[in-house]
Amino acid sequence: MPPKGKAITIYETLKKQIISGTPISEHGLTQGRIAEQFGISRNTAKKVLLMLQNDGLLNAENSKSATLYSYSLDEVLSLQDLRAVLEGYIVSNATLLITKKQLSEMEKILKKMDEHIENRRLMDYINCNEKFHAIIKQACNNPVALKMLEQLTNQLRKYGRKTILIPGRDRASLQEHHEILEALKAREPDLASEKMQLHIHNLRDTFKNNAELLM
């Protein structure tokens, strides 16, 4: 595999680990550790570090090492504000483009989400939640907005997932998803955007009000 291909493959592997919360290294990531772990050159390892830094997932200490980026509460809240605007735009864009097949799939996912909440299977609920939002993104025809949202959600994933553990947030989230789907089915872009932004703002407020537990 050429160096560029190796760099992208290793970047994607480490990116998934960081986003999922899998421990990487208590001492951070360095060119040397990456090179040794994956059997690549230090130059290729440097490219991997730069890609992860560009995603906002690592904080560069110098040209050869980096640590996982940790956001302050104010930064998390600001990122959630930006996410609300982007998600609102994307669902508005998707409302008139989403197919009946995609809406049907969302209904099936939402039914599973109902069941997961009822049976307290919160990780299964989170996975369905991501599939629900993924369909909306698939229906959006603005790749620039989608790329911006991908970077934001990657940066926020380890923070946003925890809010479902706050009492009452699970059922509130479920109701919000029902309202988003109803707006999509009604083909009302402004309403869909309003419901999506409310959903993200409620998540943001839950995080803010329980920051000591969730940071």
C-alpha cells in the first residue's frame, strides 16, 4: 500500500478510536508511537497526526506529538450552537428531497427507539439515533454543509452521547425525534428546521445544566 493510502487507513482507524472513546495512549500520540504501532515511517505518521489535528481531535504540542483535545464547557456549548444551525439547515434542505423509502426507514428506526427506551437499552437507542440522523444527511444535497457537520459531530460525540444518561432526557429526546419525523413527512422545511434546532438546543441545555457530571 502506498504511503498516502497507509496514512489515510491509519488516520481512519485512530479517528474511530478517538470518537468512540477507546483509550489511545495516556501519554498522547507521537510520530514515534504511531510509526512503531503501525509499522510505518515517521513521515507517514506525521501526516496521520496532521489529519487528526485538522479534524479538531488532537491538540498539537509540537511538530512530533499531540494529545487528545479536551474542550471547555464554553467551547462545547458554542459548538452545540453551531451544530444547531447546521443541523437545522441540513434537515430543511432534506425535507423536500427525502424519499418515501427513506421516511419509511426512519419510521422503522423510530419504532426501535421507542422499544429501546421502554426497555432501557440506551446504547441501542444511541445507535438508532445516529442512523435516524444519517438518513437526513443522505437526503441533503449540500456536501459542504455535510462536511462541516461531520467535523462538528466528531468533536462533540464524546460529550453529546452522555446526555442520554440524565433522568428524563431519554424520553424528551424520543419525543423530539417524533416531531422531527412528522415535520419531514409533512414536507415543511421551516418546521423541520425549527424542530431540529430545538432538539439540539435541548441537548445543549441538558449538557450545560449537568456539566459537572458530563465533562
